[in-house]
Amino acid sequence: MSHLHIDDFTHDVARILMQCYMSFPRPVALYVEDIVGPTEVDDVGLHSTRHMSCLGAMLWLADEGYLRYQATIFQEGLEQAVLTNRAFVLLTALSDLRFEETDPQLPATVRLEKATLAEQIIHAIRAQDSSRTTALVRYLLSRNPQPVGKEEFAPIGAKL
């Protein structure tokens, strides 16, 4: 049985990280509404559980060292959010987890880029593939950055 709050969390994490990745290294304002869409506030002005869960995911990512931010924007999001080195390295490293093989006809640089977690997460989000998005985020969160080996760059002409 799937736990909906965990599915929501992994999808929020994917979108949060990709929003920061797409603007990297420039800090960006992250708004909950951009991640989960508009939500209603109740009669006393409190945000929905869904809204607060997304904000919680943003803060959790910062607490766990995946992003930095300057300040919260009330309960609307984070100001000046940027990926940490850890998140950048994890997202741009070649992934051992791959759901599709890249076309061997593509140039080596394109094949390498498509093998990164960032590109796979972007593809899963665009395809609205919930299972892949969840799997890729869980894989990402379970990893520690490793030094990039020089052999990773052999396909694009690096001398070993």
C-alpha cells in the first residue's frame, strides 16, 4: 500500500530540486504554489496540509544539506534558494540507476548528460511518471557524493 504523503513528498522534492537546478548557480525564490499549485487557506488564514507539507519538504532539504536559502517568505516559500555542492554533484553525476538506454547515435556529451539523475528526473516529471519520479528521488536521497573519476570523461576525449 502506497502512502500518499510520501508520494507527495518525493514529487515535491523532485520539483524543488529541479527548480533550483534549472537556475543554478543563481539563487531563486521558491514558492510552494509553483510546486503544488494554488491551495486554499481556511477561515482563519491557515494554509492547507498539502501546502505546509511542501514547505516542510523545502525546509527538510535545507536541513539535510541539499539546498541553502536566505529566509522564509512567510509560509509561502524560500528566498534565495540554491543547491548545495552536495546536491549539485549528486544531480550531475552519472547515475547507476537508469530506466532507458541512451541512443548510441547521439554525441558522447549528450549521452553523458542524459545519464545524470537531473536529466532523468526532468524526464520523469515531464512524462508524469510517478513511479520513476519516486524511485529517482529515493535513489538520490540515499546517495552520498563520490569523487568523480576521470574515466567518466573518457567518452568525450579525456586522457586517462
